Amino acid sequence: MESASATTAPNRLNRIFLGIGGNLGDRLGNLRRAVKLIGERIGRIEKVSSVYLSEPWGFKHAKYFTNIVAEVCTTFSADEVLTKAFEIEAKLKRTRSGHGYEGRTMDIDILFFNSEIINTERLMVPHPHICQRLFVLLPMQEIEPDFVHPQNGKTMKELTKICNDAGKIRRLGAKFSNISFC
């Protein structure tokens, strides 16, 4: 079943939230490059959260992840954003083995696309694990605390309070938007 948002009409301005992170290579440099490429290839960057450092979720790895959430305005459809996100990941040397969760230089997830629910073969939005991941909820709450999850009706602030993610996470300080994207 494909929702209308997966093939949004051209020139419609869509408000999206992207989860961006990685745990291999130059993690902060990769975040900067990813945000710059997103701004060039996907849409206008509206807000970017602070950087959060979190232990891997769903697998064990020695290196912690750096994570941010970005709000972006785009005229692209959700499917087009997904394709462009994969291209940016590849440019930043992301490799996929196809064997579940693993370390990566870059991971870009579409967390929300407007307030729509999308369920296609390629894409599920809202991202199915948002409510279980503090490394997504904390930066989402930071930039848009009152954004309502379209499936459960709870705000990011409410979801953060009830999340039972026991993984270690900490904010690394200054807002990422204060870091040059060049």
C-alpha cells in the first residue's frame, strides 16, 4: 500500500526530520559533510540539534555513535528523499553488508515526513523505532518538543519521558548549528 506522501505532488513544500549519525571514521566531520550535502541535494536546513554521543543500538561495537536530528524543507517526495539520502551515505563511504545492524560512516533516516504515515516496500515513515531510541528522541525534543507523532498522538517531549532505552547517551555541548558546515 502506497500513501500519497510517497509520491507528493511537485513544488509542495514538505517539512521533514532526518536522523543523521555514524560511528566510523571522522564522525563529526561526516556529520558536517552530511548536513552540507543534505542542504545541497535535499532541501533547506531549518534546524539542527546538538550532537549526541550514544552507544550502538541493536548491536555491540567499540565505537559510539554521534547523532543529530535535522529539520529540512524540501519539494521532493519521501521516495526521492530516501534515494538522495542513500546517495549521500554512499558518498560518505557507507557500505551495507545486508547482515543487520553494523558500524557505519553515515546513516540517514527519514524520521518524519510532514505528519504523514508512509508504508511502502522501500520506506516506513514515521521511522518504526523512533519511540525506542533516545538518540533520536532527545535531539528531536531539543529542536521540536511539541511535534506530535502521527501514529500515537504523543509529543516528542512525552515520548522522551516514557522511552525505556537504557543505552548510554550524552549531549556533546554546543548546538551543531554553531559548527560550520563548510
